[in-house]
Amino acid sequence: MIVQSKHSVRQQRELDTAKAMIRLYCKTLHRGAVICPECEGLIEYVESRVAACRLGEDKPNCLNCKSQCYHPAKRLQLTHVLRWSMPKFAWRRPWQALQFKLSCFRSVETVNTQPVSSR
């Protein structure tokens, strides 16, 4: 895999998997050879949210993250797309689907926070 952006390898892999699932969803349900504007907008939104994630390298999988970056409507839309496409995606790209599922089980790391001092 060639890393094309400033993301870590794990973040890039998660982003590539999400893009592939969204493309599969659009190609199957929206019946087009080209991605529709709605799905293209969702891909751009996911890219922007991963790039703007404040957890950086300590970021867990977006589905397991404690601090949600996505707006509720977009999170619901993305969850719907991922749940629909995961079984079909596993048949088309089994290795990438397995890596995605294993990253879901990755433990959530805590961000270094300063304890509030008592008065």
C-alpha cells in the first residue's frame, strides 16, 4: 500500500477501507458507473474528519472512538453504509475486510489528560 497523505498507515488503511465500502454501496444501490454526488460528499466528509482528528496517532477505529468527530446525521449515514457493505465487502476484498475488523478490536487508548486539582 502506498501512503498518499500525511496520515499514519493505520489511519490511511481505515480511510481506504471506508472509501471502498462507500464506493461499493453507491455502485450497487445507486446503480451508476460513477459515484453519485451524495456518496462523493460522504467520502470527502470522512477524509476531512480523519484529517482533523485531534487524537492523531493514538486514534482508535472511528467506530470505537470515545470522542465522536462526526455530526450525528453523517455518523448515522456512514454507519448505515458500513453495515450494509461489510458482508459484501468481505467477499470482494477479504484481506482488507479482515484488517478492518481486527482494527475494530484494537483497545481504545486514553489521551493524556491532566487531573483536575482539588481546592
